[in-house]
Amino acid sequence: MKVQELVERTGISQTGRIIAWIKDGLREMNMYYETHITNENLNIVKDQRNYAIPNEMVKVLDIRVKNHLNSNDEYRSIPRLLYPPRIKDND
């Protein structure tokens, strides 16, 4: 379907608004259905809490850490916090 067909079907003459809606819809579909998945590896730096994440990232699926709750050099997922942390952080 072309933009002209959407203009005719919806009765809206503002093509800029329709194109924005199309882009929003494509972005929302990408959030629900992982079509472009990439892996990003970051090294942990001592005494650094915040890290830069890519601008094109839409959603974090999993974060894994080596030797988390084990000593076998395995990568395990970090559980997500459901509530704010009880201990205050200086950062």
C-alpha cells in the first residue's frame, strides 16, 4: 500500500502526518517482534556505574555477567529489579 492509498482511504490530506504514523507503526512492530537483533558486549570497568548504550537500541532483552552466583566462569542473567533498590547509591 502506498502513501497515496492511505491518504485516499483515511481522508486526511496531510501526507507528513501519515508518513509519521507509518514510521511510528513500524517502530512499534519492531518493539514487539525482534526482527533486527544484535549483540553488544561491554567490558565492566572498576568503580564505573553508568555505561553508554547505542542510540539505535529499542529494547534490552538480557544482561549477562560472568561468574555471577557461580565460580565456573559461566555467564548468567542478572534478574531484573521490580522495585527501586532499598540501598541508596551515591551515583
